[in-house]
Amino acid sequence: MIGILIFPDFQLLDAAGPISVFEIAGRFAKAPVPIKVIAAKPGPVRSSAGVEMLARKFGAPSALTTLIIAGGEGVDAAAASKCTLQFVRAVAKRGVRVASVCSGAFILAETGLLDGKRATTHWRRTRQFLAAYPKVKLEPDQIFVRDGNIWSSAGISAGIDLALAMAGEDFGEEVVQKTARQLVLYHRRSGGQSQFSSLLELKAPTGRFGALLTWAREHLDQKLTVEDLAERAGMSSRHFTRAFIAETGTTPSKAIERLRIEVARSRVQSSSEAIERVAEVTGFRDPERMRRAFIRAFGQPPQSLRRAAKENMLQP
């Protein structure tokens, strides 16, 4: 049985997304999965959208094979609920697969289950999470992370990606591919969540590292290692990396790659400049390295983006 843990002011899609994935996957596998929505207080539970879900009381941890914890506006209060924390710990103690969606990671972290483990959460919550739970190995650029039986996903719709990965583990590749097609989704989404974060507004970066990022954008042909950036910021590499993640929601190396990708994409789409030359001046050096970066970020190689840009220009 799959338990979906919710609380007042939970994010509706955090719960509904995984529910739909397992419903459809079970149908294709001809093995319907029992799904139960649960909460510390049973009955109608209001989401942040005002829509309610009917929840049952937590019940016996032994009844669950998977527990998925939603996130949402009410997560801070839920993470302070002793009843909720005790239940999650009891479920995990039995070796059950436990997952969080979006800011639901705060509930997992509050139980101590994430200490020393890799995890992720919504990029907007990165700074708060790092400050509150320094023992967690946060990977802010990931769509979802698995560390043993503990799973966590990034913001909201990433819970669907996480559920698809779980369904693939439960039912196999063929079933999960059919499920993704039924949901009209990519089976495996390319790129990390930094492609959706405010870090992408790097044409005019602000904040503590705004000047540094502006300088980096103007010197992409250089190596720009973490050590180089830390030295320019007047900080040790370790302190710089942690402060940078807290400020931007991603690592320095990911930020530099993203800057390179954005500048390279602009040049690829707006000119006929050789791909090799674009790779050189944006610091990728090797066109193949740039191609792999484009596929991770956009799901397409540079040539496809250029072709699509030209076709758009020709349309009336």
C-alpha cells in the first residue's frame, strides 16, 4: 500500500501527481496499487488551493510499502508535529521506501532521516534548508535524489518524476514508459531544476554574487574553476561553495555551466557561427562537451536549436 501524507495547506499536485502515476502504472501492470491518503488528523484536509482531500488517520506503519510526503505552504507546521514525525520515523524503521515531494523534505529532515544522506528540495527553499539542516548533503540542482530507501524530489511537478522512477522500480521499464505516455510526459526529464530557478536570470544578476557572475559571464573563455571564483570573491573554496549554494540554489560549477549554455544558445540561435567556434569562445572547448550540456539542459543538441530558430524566423 502507498501512503500519501498530507497536512493543512499542502500543495495539491504534490499529492495528486504521484497518486496518478501509481494509479495508471498499476492499471498497465494489471496489478492495481492500493493508495491511501493519510494525515495526523483524519477527515477533509484543505490544500493551499482550497481544494480538500479526504484523509485517514496514520494507522499501522506495517501496512505501507511506500510513504510519500507532500510539501506545501503548511509544511513548517507539519514538520513541528510530534505525531507526524513519530509516524514517519516508525515507517522508515521498518525499511519502508520513504519519499518527500518539494518542501516535504523539511519533514524528512526534521525526523533526522536525512542526516548524512543526499537529498533535494524546491530551489526556493534551498537557503532555508541549508541553514536548518547542515548535516544533509543537499543537491539543489537535482529533479529527484535517491539515497537508499530515502527519496526526495524538487519542486511540485518533480514529484511526478520521482513517482515514475519508483513505478519503474516496481513494475519495470515497459510499464513506466506506457505510464509516462498516458500522462503525456517525458519518461525522464532532461536537465536539473536550476533550469527553472531564478539563477537563470543571469543577464542582470543581483544578490551577493551578482558582480561575480557578471564578471564570469564576460570571461567564459577562461577555466573559471571553483578555486578561481572563490579567490575573486575573497573567500576560501569551501566557504564560497556553501555560501554560493545558499544564495543561488545551485553549485558554482553548475552556475558557470549554465552561463555557458545560455550564452552559447544565444549565439547558436542568432547567428551562423560555426558550432566549434561557439564552443571555444563560451569555454566548452570541445563541441561534444557542449552538445552533451545542451541535451542535459534542453533535451536537444545545438544543431536542432539552430534549425528550430531558423524555421521560426521563416514563418509568417
